[in-house]
Amino acid sequence: MKRLILSTIFSLSLFSFSSQAAIVDTVETYSAAMKKTIKAVVVRPDQYNQLKEMPVVYLLHGYSDSYDGWIKKAGGFQKAADQYNMMIVCPDGGYSSWYWDSPVDEKFKYETYVSSELVRWVDSKYKTIKDRKGRAITGLSMGGHGALYLAIKHQDVFGAAGSMSGGVDIRPFPNNWDMSKRLGTYAEQPQRWEQNTVMNLLHLLTPNSLSLIIDCGTEDFFFKVNEQLHEKLLYNNIPHDYITRPGGHSWPYWNNAVHYQMLFMSNYFSRAK
């Protein structure tokens, strides 16, 4: 397990831009659990037609954003599809789903949608590796929580997971980001909050059962909970990469961080073959 303290000046050394252009599509999928059509961005490598089965990284957005947030605000990350011969899928997670199956609102069943319905849809439409060895998931903020939450709970689906500035422990923030609308208030439903925070799911992990990378800026309001997650993973002897560097909860930070995530996922796919 590694703890890395990085400066942003090194980011370009990890990501040499390709002369090719990834293929970016907006698609419509259907969720039977929520009885609605949901959009997603699908990024394919330029050489898709010449490639055989390829791995997929599911890239989750943050609170109040949508499926096209990554494309609009972090343009350039999609070139990883060409560099690493993989697909990237950006789902819509609802503006405040936190990627849970809400026990309060039946219109928010995003755990089922992302980990089951969307994965099946992507595998049925594209030349994907239909195995956890060919699937990874990561995201920012709410999506960082969601990626770890879904991967830990569905290790049969995802083999690697990452988080950028993730809300990895929801309990210190009982009045923020509509979480009480999805779980009920912490005061009235403490058990739901305890059961649905990433920090309390680590007992489901065994060493090397899931390949993990966690990244958070030192000026981020989620930095403390990420430090605590790192310490708990160390205590539980769970290997993981942990990256910190100066930065806050902002798109300049995530524009940099996503390239480390894609490199990590590519390395996982290469090892898992």
C-alpha cells in the first residue's frame, strides 16, 4: 500500500495525449427499478472496431451534477480511452442520489441502476470484458463515495475502485447535500446512516479483494474523512494507493486527479488479464 504526496506539475507526465480522437456518444438507457429512461455518456477508443473485448471504467459525477458533467468540465480525460484501449462510461446518478437505493424515495434506486442495470446494458451493446476483471469504477465527491460504496458492496461486478475528493464518511455532514432526503435524518434514522457510509463497509473487504485508489486534496473539506479512511484501511491491512496533494474541492483538482485514476485502472486491467 502506498501513500503518495504529489505536485500538480507532474500530472502531464502520466498522461501523454494521443493523436487519435476517442468516440463520445450520449446514449439512453432504461431503469426498470426506477421506471424511467436515463442518459449516459459512453466513450470508446478511436480504434474500437479493430479491438476485441475491452475493459470499462465507470466514472461517476458529484452532487447536483449529471451524466455530462465530466465531459463539459474536464474535457480531455476521454483521451484515456485511446491511450489505454478501454471504454469510459459516465452514468447519470441523479442530482443527489449518493448512489444508494433510497429507502425513502422509490425514484432513487441508483445502486441497482449503476451496479446492475447499466452494467448489463453496456455489456449487451458493446465489446466489453464481461467480468469484474474488466470493470472499474471511480468518481468525484458524491461520486467518490458512490464508487467505493458500489464496488465494496458488489465485488462480483467491479474489480477496482477509486475516489477523488470522496464523501467517504457521511456521518459528519448530517444536514448537507440532500442526504437526509435519501436516508431520512440522522437523528431519526441513525442506523441507515451507519449502514450506508463507506467507512462502515470495510469489514466486507479482504486483502487484495478489490484494487483501490483514494485521492483527496489537503484543503478539501473531505480531507479529514479521507485521512481516517486511509488509516482504517491500513489498520485492516487492506492494500490501497492513497494520494494527497495541495488542492481543494474543485474542478482544477479533479481535472488532474482523473488522469491518475485512469492510469491506475489501466494497470489493474493489465494485471487482471
